[in-house]
Amino acid sequence: MRRAQLTCECNESHKRPQMLSDTPRRTLATADETTSYDAYVARRQRRIAVTNEALSNPDIVACILRDNVGPSTFAAASEVSRVWLGVCRSDKTVLRAVALFQGGLTKGKLAHLFAITGREADALPHEQRACQGGRCTYHLYSAPAIDALLGADGVAAWRRRLRARAESQWSPFVLWPPPPSPPRRAHWQEEERLHALRAT
């Protein structure tokens, strides 16, 4: 009996140091994980800071928007931040590139983007083209019409028209909203398709 008790105490004495030696290892592993996570968070915060700084630069924003977005995406981009809104409302080259993203605008799109009436659109240079199937015709406004709208004081006059349209309760865009998007294709997807056809 005495021998069995000594054997049990001896086994327990061997186990205790092993249990005590595992604690520093777990602590060290936890410390390494914490350090690694802190480093990851720091790297991510630096990336976010650099990205925010870049996307707050008007020149970089204008470079991103120019020749890369159509009217629908342009409207969404103006809601990103004040910097993006400022670029969308002041940079003539961006506005011109948006209008010509698909090669031109129909009469409805032109009137909606530039806040003009149908009569004002009729006075601008345009082409009359046949719809697919030849059952109807439409007016296409390309570079000459866009340049006429963006002539002297063009952007400032455009901003005034936008403000007047937003403040008018009889705005035609409140009474007659833009037509729905084509089946299975959103406005921006249609613009991207026409832009790709124009580039080929």
C-alpha cells in the first residue's frame, strides 16, 4: 500500500511541472496572435487612409470619371461625397465625356442630363435615325450639340438650370419620369454595352 502511494505521488509530481510549462506557451501564442492582429489592423488603416486621401483629390476623381462612366453612373457618382459632387458639377471635360460615353444622347437623355426643354433640344444640331426595325425614328445628339451646350458659361448655366429644375414643383421630370430600364438590363449596363460597341 505504501509503495502504491509513493508511486502515485511520484506520477503526480511528474505531471505538475508539465502543466505549469504549458501556461507560458499558451500565453506566448496568444501574445503572438494579438501582435499579428494589431499589425493587420494597422496596415488596413493605413490603406484606408491612403485610399480616402486619393479619392478626396479632385484631379484623381476627375481622372476616374472621365471616359469611364455614362449618365446613370455619373448621377450616382455625384452622391458619393462633396468632393465627387464638386467635380461632377464643375469639370466641363468630365461632363462632356459622360455625354459622349455612348457616342451621343437621345433627345430625352440630353434633356434630362442638361436640364433643357424639348424645344431647346430641337434647336441643337442632331441626326435623325431609324429605330431598330425601322418603325420609328429618334434624334441623336453627338459632339456638336454637346459642345454647343458647354460653350461660354456652359457649366455655370447648366448648374443654374439644375437648381431651377430641382426647385420647380412643375418640373417635367417630376410629372414624366425617365422610362424604365430595358428588360434584364439596367441603365448603366445599357450604357456600358453601347460604349463597348462604340469602342469596337
